[in-house]
Amino acid sequence: MSKISKNIQMLNVLSSGRKYSCKQLAEILEISPRMVRTYKEELEKEGIYIDSILGKDGGYILRSKIEMPLILFNNNDIDIIDSLIKKSNNVEDSNKLKEIKNKIRTYCKMLNNDYQFLTPSKKEILEDIKEAITKNKSVQIEYHNKNEKKQRIIYPKQIYVYENLIMIVVQYSENLDDIRHLNLNRIDKICK
């Protein structure tokens, strides 16, 4: 994955407003702690300042609001665009649709439906979350936090996939500013 993708992913994670230790960011981004510091420096060179909190409970926090687009596309979306291109009799419309398709492929992380690295139970959880995103509804999950099992209602907004890590952008409450990132591996089941 390119440096720019990792920088965007780091911004996406930090945009929740929560503090993350260097180790936590390294695990989420699947890079070394040294690279986390490098990406932080690169973002700051571009005018995006990430605060460093020193001490035992220290970490990084993004205090300024960065609006990251909530983008979720899959191959079915591309197939729909392709069918519209074929049906279009207008060359200008066809060219605009092709341009949109290229933008999606170039700038958006595509979800494919082939998650061979997931267990059947995780695939089922992912399908339920994708349905909740499509229908704009909440779901109750059971998840583990360290050695503790908890239940929570979440409002899933986006899924992004980086190598074998699937992250879900969620709201934990009705508060629109309460956006967080949840690793699919931490979700044990959807409570129905």
C-alpha cells in the first residue's frame, strides 16, 4: 500500500477525535511505530497537526476537524455504471459515466465480496453490517475489548479494507461527532 494511502488511513483513524498510542496506530495501520512517527511528520509538513501527549497514557490526537469522505463502493456499483454506459445513446453521458467509473477505481477503496481470509461467522457479521449501512440502520453487537465482552448499539457508516484488516467506521451514539473505527475482528456477533 502506498504512503499516501497509509497517511489517509491514519487521518481516518485519528478523525474520531480519540487519543491513540503509537503502538495502537501501528497495529491498526499494520506498520511499525517508527513509520507512524514518519507519517505524523509528513502530515504536519502538509499543515495537518497531530498533537502528541507525553507520558504513560500518552499518544496522538487530532484536535482539528478533518472531513474524510465516507466512501463505500463495490464491484456491483461498477457493474451498474457499466450497464448504464451500455444503455446510453448519448456519447457525452457515456463519457461522463466512464469518468465517474475511473474516479471510483482511482480514488476509492473498492470492497470486493471475496474475503477468503475471513471465517464464515465473520463473513456473516460483515454482511449484516453492510446491510445496516445500506439501510441506514443501527445494529447491536457483542464485542471484546481486551478480555472483556461488551454489547453496544452502533450505527455503521463505512467499511474499509486494508490487506487483511477490515475496519468499520461507526457512530456509537446519535451524536454525529461520535465517529470511531472498529476492527471487525473485535466483533463477536450481531445480536438479533
